[in-house]
Amino acid sequence: MDKAGIGSLLIGLILCVLGIYAIWVFLPGVIAVVLGLIGIVALLVGLVLIIFGILIIKE
């Protein structure tokens, strides 16, 4: 292995550990964000299905 590969592996491991720690510390906020994103995705899928249905009906 070269130095760049070892360096990127170590930095990646450190960032993963810091990310897991941040998720653990801010768990209620993370849960709120995930639920909000699920709501946004549901809204967008619903809008796409409405538009798709309107286009099918017009044909």
C-alpha cells in the first residue's frame, strides 16, 4: 500500500467515528431530520404521481 491509500483510509475511519459520535450526541435532531426527509420524499412522489395521472388522463 502506498502512503496516500493509508492516509485516506485513516482519515475515512476517523470521519466515520466522528460521524457516528455526532449522530449519537444529536440523536433527537437526527431523527427529526430523517422524519422530515421522509415527509418531503412522500410529498414529491405524490406530486409526481398526480402530474403523471393528469398526463395519462389527457391522452
